[in-house]
Amino acid sequence: MRHPSPASDHAPALDPPASWVAPERRYRPELHGLRGLATLGVVLFHLFGAGRVSGGIDIFLAISGFLFTAMLLREAVESGGTIKVGRYLARLARRLLPAAALVILVTSLAGLFVFPETRHAQLLAEARASLLYFENLELISSQLTYGAAGPETSPFQHFWSLSVQGQFYLLWPLVALAAVMIAKRLRRSPIAVMAVMTGLVVLVSFCYAAVQGQVNQDEAYLMTRTRLWELGFGGMLALLGSWLRLPRRLRRVAGWAGVALIVSTGFLFDGAQLFPGPWALWPLLGLTRVLAAAGPDGGAKDPAGSATRVLSTRPFGWIGDHAYALYLWHWPLLILYLEIRDYSTLGGRGALIVLTVSLVLAYLTRRWVEQPVCRSASRIPPRVPLAFAATVLLIGGAASSFSIHQMQTQRSSAPSLAELEQEDYPGALATLEGVEAPEGVEFIPDVQTLAQTRPDYYDWGCRQEFGDGENRGEVLVCEDPDSPAEPDLTVMITGGSHAGQWHHAWRILAAEHNWELLIADKSACLLTEPTDPEGNQCHEWNLNLLDVITERSPDLVFTAGSRVPNDGGPENIESGAPEKWQQIMDRGSEVLLMRGTPRREDSVADCLAEGGDAQSCGMDPVSDQQDNPLTAPDLPGGLYTLDMTEHLCEEQVCPAVIGNVAVYYDKSHLSNHYIESLAPLLKDQLREEMPHLF
């Protein structure tokens, strides 16, 4: 990736103390070649390696730390303790923003044209996050984990690392200034003080990365806090300066050993599951060996056949020159290619096509965007690139925010089922004999609204987040906003989204019958018997749920009973679930189980948006082709069960639209509108199964 040159545009020297020594200033062609090697590793593993992590990003981050630590400390020392913030930010804007803004604009426009309407809101949200350098935070908040390219992968996913770097670029000048100020006060070398401060950052961030990787690896991979140690690691290498140099007799072996560590990373490690934890030291120690193997005059003057000499050659230099643009272009081209060709993975021919186009665009971007902007640096004052950057960020951020707001407004203004004519939109009632839906009526809700639809309680701030993390084993309870003063019955919905999807139907029944409705939901966490509560916060949540049930004493606990996989496997009951149901009944609550609903491998909303119909976007009726596992005789006595399959599936398919109402909003969850149409049918089954509730 592109970084401002450490040897240019520094502040004029002011008379620093005579004892102060700034980090050495010299061009290191082997470092530039390493950037090319790392970029090549990232791109080739993305295209030909099924998305495996090559370790190239870790090298990028360390190189950023190396260059910026030396540059900032040198400027602070030579200026007597100051950094010209305007000039620094202008340099960043010139080097980084034009190419990034171009790629973001082209990717956004292409995505709006190529992707189904259902993905436009998330596309624009990530375009905004990428432009403003918080894409890593957007991926975390949207629960979009880093993964291999696929049909639903974000074309902006790769901007997470640029966001980490951008946040580092704003933080690190403060560290450099603080180091110089402390050095003045203590009469110490700024390099020594900066080394101590950087070492503390590395230590704290490294320990946090190791711990967070055990708690929530998906977030650990994307966090700035867990990545700071890699940037600081590069900074420490810069501060070591001439001390980081091996004796001549060891350099050749050490250099090639370092290259071997870097190249082997993607073959030996599953970086998405291990980095940036301790195993990320593997490629970074490779970087260290290569830098230590370089001679005092740089890799270009090292002996022929040495690793540093090879890395200083023109091919690696060319890739290094184009590394930033190549990194920017290759990922969105890959995702767009998969979408246009309707492929789930990339074959060898497709990989070559994407690689070729990426190299061409990288060349053109450097030739016609990066180089002209950089050449103008000596002719224009810093305020010009700053004004340009501010304009681009303001217009881009405002335009994307406005578009996202319009989409959200469309969703919030969409009418509920109760506001529409039942004759036109019977929904689930159309599965009853004698009820027919009129033809020629557009289904509801529209695909954009459908894709964004979630049960209301998702927006109440009381749904526990997915996975492991701080306090994610705590059970949060969503209170009924319309709870009666003296309810006749208290119902608790719990056990994951496939129980929570029935929220709107239960709200209708609760309003009719003076019931209180509570929800205790942790995303993707089913009711099971905990086996490792310390290592898995879903298990911890399951343990805590029993305490909450004891405290709240619901009359009825409603949850999903079985699960229908999307791979054609048999419908099943989660291991340990019957024991959990018995424990709930032992606390005095009745347990009602809902049979699982069908699943498919891709989003129904996306399928409908791309022109599919009720049949082609429907589900395979797996649960219609086998016995209901909830009727097994070995389940605990006293359980109650419901089965709504007949209102979801026909003999050959579970349609995506029934009674002019879209049934699913994603791969497996029922839409609010269809759930509302199921409410009277749910009530009928409930009266038959549990008449004493009424």
C-alpha cells in the first residue's frame, strides 16, 4: 500500500539540542520490494488460494509503522519538537485519497448496477465507512466477518486494513510529539523515549490481541487495538536503525530465511483464525530478518543472489510502485466478477482475468492519478490538497448518508399488514381451503424493505450480540412496551433468531389476551446444555438464562425446537436442548417448542430482487419429507409443540411468496408481514395444543 516517503516534505530544522539524534534517512529498495512481495501474496492468495490469509497485510502494517515512526520522529526532532500538522495531513491526502476515492466511487456505481437492490444500503454504508476510514468498525458493527470471496461478500471488505492504517496515521503523530516533549524534560534521546513508548504500545496491544483472539476472533482480526502492535513492531525496527544489521557472513542465509517465513505464511497458517495473535510474529520475524540482512548501502548494492538484492530488482520494485492501486482494485473486481458471472467461487481462468484487469487498472491509476498528484506537491501549497480532501470526504459522506437515510425512510414508512386490505394480501391464510389471493397484485413488502426487515425488538437495544466478547454472556431482557398493568399470562420468547422471528405474531396475541411478552435473545445462540461456559459465551448465556427465568417466572417459555439445515441434511434437535427444556420446566415454566422453518443457501430477498419468483426463490421442503423430530417419544414429558409447516410449504416447494406476501427476508427467517398473517393460525394451533392458556 502507498505511504508518504519518509525522505520528503519534512519541517525545517530549528536548532534541536545537540545531543539529539534523528532516525537515519535513507531509501531502502529492499523494503520497497518487500511491499511488492507482500502485495503479490495478498492478491494471489485472494485469487488462487480461496481467500487464505497470506500474511501480506501484517507486513503492510509493519512497513507503515516503520516508515511513519521514522518520518514523524525525524520531523519532530529536526524542528525542535513540533510537527506541521497541515503539511502532514496534506501529504496524506495527496498520497492516499485520490486513488482510494476513485476506487470507492467506481465500486459503488458498479455495485448499484450489478448487485440486487436488497444489498444497496449495506453497499453504501460500507462505501462511506471506507472513504472515512472506519470500514473495520463497520464490518464489526454489521457482524460481517473477514472471509473468502463469495456471492455475498462485501466489495469493500479489504478497506478494513486501510482503515486501521488511517486511524494509526492520526494517532501516531501524537505519540511522536509526546516522545519529543518527554525527551526534552528528561534530557534523554528522543529515539530512546519513542522506543519505550512504542514498546509499551506493542506489549499492551500484543497481549490484548492474544486475549481477544480467544474471546472473539472475528472482531480481533479487524480491530485497530489488536493491530497496533504490528504497526508498533515496524516502528521498533525503524528505531533500531543501524543496530538492526547482521554481520556480513550471516546476511545471505538470514535474508532468504526471512523471505521463506513471509512466503510460507499463507500455506502454513489459517491467518483468519490466528492473526493478529502471537502466530502473526511468523511473517513479521521474516520482515525483520530481511531488513537485518541488508547492507549499509541498501539492498541494491548487496551481493548478487542475496535476498535483499533480488527484492531490490525492477520486478519487485514495479509491484511495489503499484502496490497501493493493485490492492485497491483487485478485491472489488473479484467480487463484481463473481456477481456478474453468478459464481460462488473463482476458477483458474477467472482468477487470471481478474489479475490481468487489476494490473492494468493499477498501472493506469498510478500513471494518471497518483503520479500527477504527487508531482504537483512542489507547486501547490498544503491548503489545496487539504481542501480537496475535505471536499471529497464531505461530498462522499453526505451523499452516501443521504442515500442510506432515504432507504431507511422507505423501510420505516412501509405499511404493516394490518394497514392493508386482507383480501389483496391474505398471506398465510391463502394456505387454507377456500382462500385465494388475487392475481396481478405486487407482493409486499417491496424487496428493499424486505431485505432490511427485522422483528421490532432488534431495534430496542436489548438483543445480545452474536459471538463472544465483553459481557456477551449476559442475558438481556426486552420488556414489552405495551405490557398490561395486570397481565393474565407472561410469555418469554428465547433461544435465538428462529424463535425471535415469531415476535410480531406473539405481540398480536398478547394484545388480544392481556398477556405480557418478554424476549431474551442472543444472536445465533440456541438453548443447549452448557459444556464449556468459560470458553464460549453462548454457553455462559445459557447458564445465566436459567437464573433470569427463575427471577422473572414466565408462565410460558417459547423457543425453536428443531433445526432444518440448508445442506439437505436431516431436520434435527440441537444436542443438549432436551436437558435445557427440562431445566426450564423444573423452574415452574411451561415450554412450547416451534418446529424449525426451512432454509436455503442464498437470500430469498436477493433472489426476488434479481427477478426470481415464488417458486424459483423458494425453499426445499425438507421438513415436509420426514417425521417431525419433536414428536419423538424420548423427549421430556410435559413439552408442548407447534408445527406451522403446512402454512409454509407445498409438496414440492416452500414458496418465497404466499398470498401476495413475501415469506422470508433472508436465507431462513420469516418476514414480519408473513408472521403477522400467521398470527390467527398460530392462535388456532395454540388453542388446540394448550387450551388452558385461554
